[in-house]
Amino acid sequence: MSIVTKSRFFATAFPIILANIAVPIIGLVDTAVIGQLDSAILLAAVGMGAAFLTGLYHLFNFLTTGISAFTSQARGKSDGDEVLIIGLRGMLLGLFIGLSIFIIHKPIFYGIFLISPADSAVNEAAMNYISIRVFAAPFALANFALMGWLLAMERNPLVVIIQVIVTASNIILDLLFVLNLDLEISGVAAASAISETIGFIVGLIFCRKIIKKEFVLDTKVLFHFSSWARILRVNSDIFIRTLLLECVAISYIVIGSMLGTLSQAANQILYQFLSLSSYALDGFAFSSQVFIGISVGKRDVRGLRRASEMGLKYGLCGGLIITTLFLVFGDELINLMTVSASVREEANRFLFLVAITPLTGVASWIFDGIFLGALETKKLRRAMLESVIFYFVIICLTVPIIGNYGLWISVSGLFICRALTLMVRYKSLENSLIE
């Protein structure tokens, strides 16, 4: 009998969905709070600063996906010692990378802002946001690994609790710092940094309890060179794939700023729709990833196939529901996030193209989880390269003619191409377990 049952799949997916939704809610709250100040410059600056910093963090999302995949396969092999060591290695790596970002963030972002076509006032405010929020970088990235480990351990309710605490902290601190203390962008950034730090501390407490209860740590194997080399080798492919995706994100920001501050501010609001849907539907991708990792560890072809089918079927259903909600309630959500009439009007012009992205994007996100769970990262990297090339071709053909419409059409084009390029490579996953 396959280890992948419907009840077990949903027991894993739903908590991840709830936890994931909390992540973009931070961006939604930041946007909504700043939006009450009726300043397109401040709204655009928060969007740019958050996008650049989040984009940099996202380059290292292998700390979540890679650690989760390694842990799942170790569980499939019933290697309890390796399960623990992988989690600890991931957190140590996250702390090191986050500390490095904190030390060198100024030259990195000053370089980005030098080539940014955005208004100088927007650039200055965005840099202020980044310089404050980056204090929490070590904890934010270590938390990536911590979350990946907990997800692979199927301790999903703990992930939900952590994210709820982070979101609640961010909301409370945003309201306090911005609306009560008039700290504007500095307040939004400080609220996010403090919330991210709180999230890591709570997660560490949860992990400590699990480790004390279930594992005995052998510190001698923690720093084995061969194991670290394997993690870094596999994760380098994930890093390159993510770097390509971040090139897309940066192009989105840069092109949006070239179209004017009004379009940039509207896109910041619309991006929250895309972020919310991708994080929510990623719950099905993560669930597939966990069970595919376990199936690969057990060399269970049936389990791999069943996890893939469930992820795609339920992910498409979820995408349809979210698209419908965006089409029905999208204008009300836009109104909640800004009091600026001009920004509201601009955002509503492109609402339909943004509302369909859950449908155009969900298959690509599910296939991403499938290949990550199998640790077939080279195929993932190659498919992403092909898709990014396709995206930039569409950008060049459409944006000069139809402006922001072309930008959002290109985003959906990227998603569809990612799904197709991974779909044609799927059969090789099954064949690798049969051989």
C-alpha cells in the first residue's frame, strides 16, 4: 500500500497553506498601512524595498526546499540521525548567509539603486526600509531551514503557529509604529524585522522540544565535509534556478518603475494578489514534495505518481477558487490597500490579468515541488532557464506596445512555460526509480 493517502496528503497540505498565507499577509499589511498615508512615493518605496530584500532572501529558499527534500528522503530511508543533522546544518547555514547579507547589504543595494529608473525619493525611502529590516536577516534565513525541517517532519501545526505569531506581531507593530508613532517606512521595516526575529525564536523552542524527545545528537557527524558538499552541490542548482526567477522579479520592478510611479504603486498592490495565491497554492506543492521525497527514499514509484497527481489535481482546484475570489472581490481588496483614487483606478485596469495568475501559475508551482522532492535539481535549473528566456522574449515583444498589460501577460507566459518544460521531463523521475 502506498504511503500517500488522501487524508495524509491534506493533513500535510492544509497547515502548510495556512502557514504560507501568513507570509504574504505581512506584505499585505505593510502595503495597507502605508497606503493609508495617501502617498504613491511611500507605497512604491515599500514595494521596491520589500521586493528587493525578499528577492535576495528568496535566492536562498533552498534552505527550505533543499532541507525539506533531504530530510524527507532521510525519513524514507529511516535514517533518524541524518534527519536531525540535516536540520541543524540547514539552520547553521542560514545564520551564516544571513549574517553575510547584513554585513555587505549596503554595497549590494546601492548598486541596484544606481541602475534603478525609479524616482530618487522612492529609492531613498526604499533604502531606508532595507537598512532597518536587514538586521533580522540571520534569523529570517535560519528560519527558512527550520521551517523546511518541520514541514518534512510533518509537524505542520507548529509551522502554522509560528507564522500566526509572526503575522500577529507584524500587524500589531505596524499599527503601533506607523499609525500611532508616525514612523512611516522606518516603522514598517522595524515591525517586519522584529516579527521575523520572534518567529525564529519560537521555532527554535519548538525544534528543541522535538530534538530532546526523539533524537540524540552526535556532534562528530555535524561537520562531515562530504555531507556538507552534497548539500551545497544540490542546493547550487536550486540557487541558480532561484537566481533566474529573481531576475524575472527584478525585471518586473524595473520595468514597472519605467512605466511611472503610478504604475509602480499599482503593481505593488497587484503583486500582493500574486504573492498571496502563490504562497497559498504552494501548500499543495510542499505536500507533494514531502511525499515524493519519502517515496524516492523508499523507491516507491506508485507513491511518487500518486503524490504528483494529488498535487496537480487539488492545486488546480485551489487555483480556480482563488481566481474566482479575486475576480469577485478584487476591487474591494484594492480599495482596502490604498486611499489614493488614482492608484485604485490604475490597479483595477490590470486586475483581470492578475486574477488569472493562480490558474496560469499553479501547475508550475506543483511541478517545482515534485522535482524538488526528488532532488532532480539539474532538470529544474534547465527548465527555469528555458522559461526565463521565453519570458524576456514576450517582454520585448509586448511591453513597448501595450505597456503594463504586456508585463502581466509575460508573467503568465513564464508560468505556463515553466509547467510545460517540467511536464516533459516528469517521466524521467518515474524511470529513475524503476531502473
